Amino acid sequence: MTELPLPEEFPAAALEAARRHCLSLEDALGRFRGAHLDRIADWGGRLAAVLPGGGRLLAAGNGGSAAQAQHLTAELVGRYRRERPAYSAISLHAETSSLTAVGNDYGFEQVYARQVAAHGRPGDVLLLLSTSGRSANLITAAATARTAGLRVWALTGPGPNPLAEAAHEALCVDAATTATVQEAHLVAVHVLCESFDAALAAGPPMRGGRAAGAFAPAAARRRMS
């Protein structure tokens, strides 16, 4: 029978594990800050040109990444820090009846693509989150979205990976573990919301009568859809 460690040995082992975890996250966030802040701020600004005009954000992920997607859409439908209008944002995994119906009838690979085809319109944004960047249902959704005229952004783990290649733009977090990638993705979600709110408050620059960064005249196409 294996002896259990003495009680006094637990705190040292636990503290060392916690220290290693925090150091890994600090390293990953340092690389994130150096390599990706411009991109996430740009996404926030462009989203601020799309959503107020009637555009929509669709978001999807699997497992913990699904929770991150839902966190983001909740911040947009509700609010992040300051009071502002509600904006259209749908986390596709939360559509449970649609998800299970599509999975049952068409297979798990189609659970997001079918919803993108239903809800997405040209000029909308699809944000896909994956720690591996190899989830077939997200890659299929990216292809469907591009065909339908949506802009596809991906938050992934280390690149290169198939999802990053399937998206128009990708932010690939350089981290050694899934947990650290997910934690960095949460920071990215909050920075995206921060940038979105700041761009709204500043007001988007106008070029030729249209907000810079918009992908399509969203308000007009919503009236037609």
C-alpha cells in the first residue's frame, strides 16, 4: 500500500504548481502584448463599425472555448463597462435545440456551419475560438461563412493551424498548455470589448459617407433580409 505524502508536503507542491502556472501565463501574455494588441484593437474598432449599423457577431467554440464565445456575446448584448445600446451577438453553441437537431441530422461537423448559413449575412463577423485550431466543425463554419460573405476571425492556440488558415484573420496565442491558451483568450475577449467600447465612444472616422472598417451597409441589408 502506497503511503500518502505527509500533510506538510502538500503546500510546497501546490505552491510550486501554482507558481509554474502563473509564470507560464505571464510569459504568454507578454508575447500576446507584444505581438497581438494591434490586431485585437483593430478588431474592436471594426466591430464598432459593423454592429451599430445593424450587423451581427456570431461566435462559436467547443468546450471551454464555447464558454469564452458566450462570455463575449454576453458582453455585447449586455454591456462591458459603460452603459451603451445592446448589439446583436449570438453564441452558436447556446442554440441547443438547433445544435442537437443539426448534429443528429447532419453530423457534428455541421453544427455551426448550418447556423452560420441561417443567421449570417454579408458583412457580419464570425469569431471562432479554438485552443488547437483543428476542430472540424469550426473549420467547416469558417468555409461556410466566407462563402456567405461574412468576415471570419479566429482566436487559436499556437500557429500555424488549419483554423487560422481558414479564417480571414487569426490571433494565434503562443502558449504551451491548453489552460494558458484559454486564459489568454479571455484576456483577448476583454481587450476586444475594451477596444469596441472605446471606438464607439470616439465615433468611427467617416470615409465617403460610410464608417471606416465596415464590411457592408449592414442597416440596409437587414431591412431587406
